[in-house]
Amino acid sequence: MRIAIFGSGGVGGYFGGRLAQAGEDVVFIARGEHLHAIETNGLRVDSLRGDFTVHPARASDDPVRVGVVDAILVGVKAWQVPEAAGAMRPMVGPETFVVPLQNGVEAPAQLAQALGAGHVLGGLCRISALVAGPGHIRHVGIEPYIAFGELDGSPSPRAERLRSAFTRANVTVEIPVDIQAAMWEKFVFIAAIGGVGAAARAPLGVLRSVAETRQMLLQALEEIVAVAQARGVKLGQDTAARTLATIDGMPAGVNASMARDIIDGRPSELFAQNGAVVRMGKEAGVPTPVHSALYASLLPQELKARGELQY
């Protein structure tokens, strides 16, 4: 398959690197020093599953020059999706399909609005990876996993083709029966730990062991489940409890990327996570007091990081 990785950071760089390593025709969309390093020295990936380098590696900052591809994996941050959707149009032909891998649940609709619903699948991934330097990706935690599927749940030859490519790349891959529910299950987890972790300035081990933050975490999980169910998403009543049990089994030092970004003063996915829970809760008539408090308390820091507020 001819596959474009739009956003070649930790997520895109790792999964695109594995596909390229397995022989797929992969082109990395990148910019600046990261692009130059990939073009010059290839893409280096240090991984808990074994280090490797893709060299030579195809990379570009110009989708027009890349041309039409079979599939696009979208690895940009959630707030960058609308802009990315417009930029990737030159790579989208009649048969091209696009798989978003962002945290959050709104990227498919944003991509469909720009590219047409027929081009968009639902998708998600699990991995902790980052850009360690130009042309250098570091996988630092979590067993890499990727899932995708048609938004209406229909059988999909194109999704099967991509699944086969990831299988050849030795990446754990799945086409869930209900990709919408799968995306929301991840959202329940990531938005809760991101918001509470950012507010508490603490990793999971602290959040789950202090009684007050543990209760806040549980309530945050329950609120997202209630919003999902009100929107017709098929999440079980035990979703919050199961997610908390998962959190209890994770390494104590884990911190969500949104929390890390806020703590470090960078723009984050606050609008696409806790902000989205508040917004969708209002639309569905579901109270979200914990997420409302998290969003309101973190918003000034987010606006400061984006240069929209000075203090």
C-alpha cells in the first residue's frame, strides 16, 4: 500500500516506521529540522520492541508533490485536525481513505466535513512515544496497538488491507465490531486522566492513591460514559469501573500527554478532551460538573500557552 503519515511525531513516526520497515510504500509528512533529518539520515526509532532505522525514508512537506495515496494516517494533535484536513486534499483520490489516530472522538467528523464522509474511517491507537530529536522517535511505554474501522460498522475490504499491512509489520491491530464505541472507550480513559492529572500536577500513581483525587477520577470517568450513552454510543454500565481497574494496573509514573503539555506550558488538547465533554454534555442535557470544573480551571493556562492571554 502507498501510505502517507500526516504528522510524523511520536504516534505517526512509530506506526509509519513499522510499516516502512515491513516494506510498505510510506511517505512521512514532516517539517523543518525533523523533515531534513529524515531525508538525510532516515527515521530512527528507539523502541521497547526493538530499535530500528528506516533508511532511506521518503519524506516531504508538500502534499502536492506526494500526490494521491491509498491511505493516510493522521498523527497530528487534535486541535490541528481541521487545518490538516485541508492540507491533505492533494493526496486524496477517489479510493483514498483516512484514519485519524488522535485522542478525542471528533476528528472523524472534522475530516469528513473537509474530505467527504466516504473517505473517513474511525481510528485510535495506544502507545507512549515522543520525538526525541530531529528524525528520532522514542517509544517509551505501552504495548503499541492500533484499531480502525468503518464508522457505520460495515465490513470493509479497505480496512482489511490496512490490517494486513500492520500484521506484516508485527503491530497489534484490530478492526473492532463497533469503532465508535472503541474510540469512546479510549476517550473515557484519556480525557479523565488528562484533566485530573493536569489539575493535580501528578502522575497516575498519585491520582489513584489519594482518596480525593481517586474519587474525582471515578466521577470524571462516569461523566464521559453518561455523555456517550446519551449520544447513542454503546458503552456498558461497567465501563467506568473497568477503566479505573485498568488505571490501577498501569505503571505509577504514567502521565497523559495532555497533562504533560499543560504542565510544561505548551498548547494541549484541552478543548478536544475536557472541553469536548462539557460541550457534548450540554448538547445532550447531561451534567458534567467535574469536567466543567477541570476545564474552567485549566483554561487560563491553555490560553496563555496559545498566546491568547498574558499573566
